[in-house]
Amino acid sequence: MCGRYFIDDENTELSLIIREIRRSSPDIRLKTGEIFPTDSAPILTAKNGKPEGAVWGFPSYKGKGVIINARAETAPEKPTFKSYFFHGRCVVPASCFYEWSPKKEKYRFTYGENGVIYLAGISGIYEGKLRFVILTTSANTSVSHIHDRMPVILSGIPTEKWLNDTDFALNYLMRDMPLLNAEPENNIKT
């Protein structure tokens, strides 16, 4: 499960994405820093090839709260996510994501050298707002000692393939995820 992530707006790649959204949609209040469910954050979509601001979380079918993650193994089949998987895949840019150990220790997960990690997501319009969820999969060895789930990582592949090629996206969900770097976040307990 991915319940929080971070956007460093001083990172060149991420700041360009944020600037593009703020220029094209000045009414959207994007959050940077630690991103929580229901915050507005940048996503990349196939629509016009431009980044957009979206709210993290689909409204819950139970009427309270939001759904922030979808299992990659079942998202293409579940009624809540199926049409969004086939017609609304998105990419969620971040600097890192967080998971908590069973002892409630916060860990930061990063990938690569450039300070950007791309997470697979799906997006759709709810109540007139663009919203998204992050797809998760079984954790690999770099994450499993902390948590049994992790986001589907798109870093290292062309994001256009994820956004525009359904066969590629379906096959990608079954791949092993890249190994990540894990660091305790000052052992903050939350």
C-alpha cells in the first residue's frame, strides 16, 4: 500500500511538471512536499500529452473516505477500476514514497539517481474533478521487509507506453518491480 509520497519542487524534472500545470490551470492548488490522500498533485495523462493536477483518491463506494490504491492484479477486472484502467491510465511523478513497518517506523523509498520515481496510476472524473489512485503490487525484496505491497514503478520505461499501449500496460503489471533504496525517515513514528 502506498499511503503517502513526497514531491520535491526543487527537483528540476518535477518543478517543470508543476510549472506547466500552474501555467495551464492556475486555479488548481497543487501540493508539494508530503502528499496525503485528497491532496491535489501532478499526474501525467495521455490527454494532450500534458501534465494535469488531480485529487488523490476515488470516492469510496461506502460513502465515506477515499480509495487511494488499487491492486494491479485485479484493477483491469474490478468494476470500480476497469474502465479507468483501460481508458484513464496515468503516471504519478514523485521524489519518493513512504511505507510504515509493523513497528510504525516510517521508511522512505527512492529509485535511481535523478530524484524522481514514476508510479503507475489510473485516473477518472468524479463529481467534476480529475482524481487518481496508485496501482500496487506484491512487494519485492527491497520493500517486503517493511510492507507486503508496493506501488507499480514505471521508472526506467517510456511513460508513453504505459499511457497509450494497453497490451504493454497489462503485461507490465506482471513484471517484477525494480529494486528500490529504503531509508528510515528519522524513525518518525506516526
